[in-house]
Amino acid sequence: MFESLQDRLSGILDSLTRRGALTEADVSAALREVRRALLEADVALEVVKDFTDKVKERAVGVEVVKSVTPGQMVVKIVNDVLVETLGSEGVTIDLNAPSPVPIMMVGLQGSGKTTSTAKIAKRLTDRQKRKVLMASLDTRRPAAMEQLKFLGEQGGIDTLPIVAGQSAVQIANRAMQAARLGGYDVVLLDTAGRQSVDEALMAEMAEVYRAAQPHETLLVADALTGQDAVNTARAFSERLDLTGIVLTRLDGDGRGGAALSMRAITGKPIKLVGVGERMDQVEEFHPERIANRILGMGDIVSLVERASETIDAEKANKIAEKMRKGQFDLDDLSEQLQQMQRIGGMSGVLGMLPGIGKMKKQLEGANLDDGVIKRQQAIISSMTKEERRKPDILKASRKKRVAAGSGTKVEEVNKLLKMHRQMADVMKMMGGKKGKGAMAKLFGG
Ligand code: GDP
């Protein structure tokens, strides 16, 4: 997700943070590069302009404070503006209405509408314990109706029985009726798609909208189509009162143009994102986490959350809290490495760790596989309790002892210590959301 944009931006920002003093010209030059990177990522021109203007405005006259370099301040500003561009607060699907709550799904053919409908139904069923009914309104494509039925059977979600010859509005009415009688909490209406936005499609959508009076109207858009997705969203929102966007195929989206432009151009929040073909591969959209990911700052919160779903929640919370306070020690790192193994998917987890953008090459060189993780854990467990708490006391002779004890080399011990230091630094810098972090404090956040 967002790999190419992340590469570009973290490279630009990295060179800023490594400098001691910054002139206005340095900042301008970096911003020109940021601008180019965003345009190449297919972010809408007006969004790019707004973005760089805002960063420039805030960067000028920022006071230089001890312990933070001006470059780090600029990175923080870029991060903040990015979060704002993405919509600041995460917005979720709202079910606060009398049951059955109608949710209408709209979008172009192939955008991932049917898959997303089933994903949402499954999520509402499993996580929020709602009784959900799905109905396909795609009267022109019997295959689409069958697909929804198939997904329903797979996921254990009820679908409205298919009756040939009914219009979309008739099906919508029948779905609402069936839901009322069957005591359903939510009805998901999967409407027909077209190749492109056309008058007939819009007229049909408007008709269904009037009949079903949806509480949520979600547009499904394919992130891979970049600005086209944004233009489609704009066209739909001019005709229907959209309440949110479901952005699919973020898993394959290296550029991030649609994700970045969507909110600013349409004014509608991205409520969910699709991150794979599997039914459980849908996630809430958290602007702050996405921004951290794009800037290569990792996605600690998501990582910890994902871990806590599989592992001990209390432990995970404790680690998260320590990260926020900048007290992340080697015991915590060891715990993280263990969790990483348990969660599986090294590459998935790696992208979420802070500072990894910078270390990627180094890690690739080190061939970070499970064997390496095991050796890293051996290194940590060869340390004394005190050394794990305060890695700074590990000088040459202690390092030698640890290397011998774990059957590794001093170089490897050094590498591990460096990785820990970089992680701890980034964590401290990105700090707590509510102003606990050093950076946030400096900016009165
Ligand atoms: P519809 O025509 O809009 O209903 O599109 P479908 O739901 O049939 O999806 C089209 C294809 O995209 C299917 O093969 C899906 O498995 C795939 N797809 C949908 N969402 C995602 C996603 O978030 N990630 C990936 N990788 N594939 C997706």
C-alpha cells in the first residue's frame, strides 16, 4: 500500500531531517519535490496545491526549539497536513436509525461493489452482531445476483431470494419488506453498475434511492483508477446524497492518488478500504494511521491492534503505552518480534514498523526471515535484565558476552541495537496523539 509514494516522500523528508539548520530555500526546494511526488502519485492538482500551500504557510516562522531539528518540525507539519487532507478523524458506518437500516451500495462495474457489500455484511455480522440481509438489484446481470448469493452462502449471510423479472425498485421494496418481517437490523442493497457514469444508471439510482430512503449511501471506487475514481465519486455525489466512500484495491495501490484526493474533492469521508480479495480484507480508514504509513513512520497503532486481536490485549496495550511515552525497551522489542512470528506475514508487519522505509535496504540485505528473528531473540535473551531495560549500558565487553552467549556476532548485536534505537526514536517523535509526544508538545498539539 502506497509504496512508491512512501519511497519518494520519506526520501525527501529524510534528507531534510538530516540537516542541522534549514533555510527557507531548503524548505522550498523540498516542497517542490513533495509537489512533484504527489503529482506523480496521481493526486488531484488542486489538492496538491492546497497541500503545499498549507505546509509552507505553517513552516514559515516556526520557532526552532532545542532537541528537535527544523527538519523534524517540517516533517511533523507535513504529517499534520496529510492527516487533515485525508479527513482528520476516521468516520465509520452509521447504523443509528430504526431497523432495518437500509444501506445502498453504488459504483461502477468492476469497482468491487459486490465484494465490498459482502465484506461489510460480514463485518457487521461478526463484529457488531447485527442481523444482515443482502439483496442484489443488478437486474441486467444475473451473474452479479448469483455472485452475491454465492458470497452470502460462503460468509453465512442471508440474501434476498432472486425473483426473475422484477425491477430494481421492486427488489428494493421487497428487500425492505422481507427485512421488516424477518427482524433484520440492516439491509444492504447492491445496485447495478455500468462501465461508466451514464444518464440511465443515474436515473435508476435516484429511483432506488427514493424508494429505499437509505441511511447510508456508499460509493465503491477502485483506488487503482486514481483520479478517475475521484471523478466518478464527484459525478455520483452530484446526483445522490452520498454518505461515504469505500475505496477498494488499496492493497495494490502504490501511488495513493485516489486516497489522498477523495476527501478534499468530494467532501465525503472514506469510511472503509478494501485491502484484498478475501472477505475479511476490509479495514476502517484512519487518516492518522494512513498518513504515518505514507510518510514511512509505520503504523504502530494498527500493528498493535492487529496483534491484540490475535494475542493478549493487555500486553499489547501496555506496549503501546510505553511506545507513546518513549519507554520502548528491548523486552518490548523481543515481545514484538515474538508477536510478529505469531501474526505471520513478515512483509505485512514490516511495513507497519516505524522507520522501516529508511531501513528497508538494510533489512533486505540482512535477509530478515524467521531465522533472523530467532537470532535476534536469542541476542535479547542473552542480555541481563538491566541491559534489556537500558541498552545504553551495552559497551564493547558486554556486547562480546552477549554475542558469545547467543551464538551470534557483535555486528549482529549492534544491528539489533541500532534497529531498536531507530524504532524508539521514531516512536518518541511521533508520540501520543493527544499531545503526549515531544513533537506534539512543541507544537502545542
Ligand atoms: P463489482 O462489479 O463492482 O461488483 O466488482 P466485484 O465485487 O465483482 O469485484 C471485482 C474483482 O475485484 C473481484 O475479482 C474481486 O475479488 C476484486 N476485489 C474487490 N475488492 C478488492 C480489494 O480490495 N482488493 C483486491 N485485491 N481485489 C478486490
